[in-house]
Amino acid sequence: MSNSPDFIELIASETLKQPTFKITRPPSGIYYIRAKTINEENYSSPYSPAQKIEVAPKSYWPVSFVSILAVLLMAL
């Protein structure tokens, strides 16, 4: 998992025995994930194409507050 599609800086990386992966919820933003398989003879497949995921904010209250504040300041 990375915050860039080129995977230069990883946020999470795991080798798993089962196709299940859990991490602590990251901050809101755009992230990219990819996977590959490693068989019993240690043969590794190429990485899958990157999948883009978006983690929404836990609350939209800060966004709403800033928007309302901006409208009020423009009205002055």
C-alpha cells in the first residue's frame, strides 16, 4: 500500500498466508494497493495492476465549517 501509484514510499507491506489484509484506518486521502503471489517453491508472480482507493474523512464537519466560513467572509 502506498500513497503514490509508483510505490516508491510504502505505507504497508505484508507477506500473508491467507488472502486477507487488515491495517489501521489511514488518514483520509488517495491510496494505491497491489498484490502478488508467492508459491511454495518461492516463485513470485509479477505485481498486479495498482488499484486506487479513496479513504473518506471520518467526519465532513471540518469541510462544512470551512465552506460556511468562506461564504460568510466573502459576504462581508
